[in-house]
Amino acid sequence: MGILTDDMKQVVRQQRMGFMATVCPDGSPNLSPKGTATVWDDDHLVFADLGSPVTIQNLEHNPACEINVLDVFLRKGYRFKGTAQVVSNGDLFDEINKAFIEGTHGIRRTGLPAKRYVLMTVTKTAPLVSPGYTPGKTEAEMREEWTGYWAGVQETNS
Ligand SMILES: Cc1cc2nc3c(=O)[nH]c(=O)nc-3n(C[C@H](O)[C@H](O)[C@H](O)COP(=O)(O)O)c2cc1C
């Protein structure tokens, strides 16, 4: 059994969005969204490099990273901490590339060619739960509140 629980895997696969933090050479943080972030196996997350030059550069110097995935309706999610490697050739690249191109391995087809993938080994996980979950507040209530909020935003913006 790996570090990723079934619920973690479901949330990551469903959300199709994770924010990855890496460390710049000067020690400052770098955070950017990865819409292809998904589960590779019970211990690894993966995303396609479609335009993440700073993330890639940082990982080549320092593999430390964190990905946060959040369900914005439920206001819950997970933090995944670990190290990541840039995979740009070899058998592992072929395997990951095939999964993204063909939509196998539980991975959604991106339809976009990637020259590199980032494979993260998760070493630490933590739940993310909004402080808005005051005593007695249920997930159903939270979902209703934020579904309404986002519907209003969409109406305003359309
Ligand atoms: C919604 C959204 C999803 C994105 N998904 C990805 C992705 O899966 N892979 C990727 O390489 N870039 C993705 N990007 C683009 C990068 O986040 C963006 O180019 C960013 O500036 C890269 O910064 P970095 O070089 O610091 O990683 C996405 C951007 C947005 C807005």
C-alpha cells in the first residue's frame, strides 16, 4: 500500500488542477498551476510539462516540491509534499507519454504533446479543510453555499 489513499487519488483525478510549489535558487518560492496533474501510482503524482520553465529549472537544482489540490465547492483537499524528477527520455518517459496520449493508466488524454513529464514522489500528505467548517457545518451545506457563490460569479461574468 502506498502513501496515497483512495480519497486522495479520487480528489486529484477529479479536480484536474494542482498548484505546484518549487524552490528558486535564491530561496524564494515559485508556485504555478498544473491542469494535467494527476495520479501515476500509489506513491507518485505526475503532470505534463506544457510550459513550466521555472518549475523545471528549479527541480533540476532542487527536487523539493509541494502540490496542493483543492475542491473549491467542498472547500477541502490535500497537500502533497515530496521530491520530483523531470522525465524526458527512456522507458519511463515512454510509459508516461503513452498514458497521457492514449488515456490509459487512469490518466485523461491531454491531446497535447509534451516533451517532458514531472514525476513527484510523495513523502508527506496532509488534509486541507477550510476553517469555514464551523461546528455542525456539513459538507452538503458547504457544497451548496459555494456552488451558489460560483453560479453567481459566472452569471456576473457572462
Ligand atoms: C489552468 C491552467 C492549467 C495549466 N496547466 C499546466 C500543465 O498541466 N502543465 C504545464 O506545464 N503548464 C500548465 N499551465 C501553464 C503554467 O502554469 C504557466 O505557464 C506558468 O506560468 C508556468 O510557470 P513556471 O515556469 O513557474 O512553472 C497551466 C496554466 C493554467 C492557467
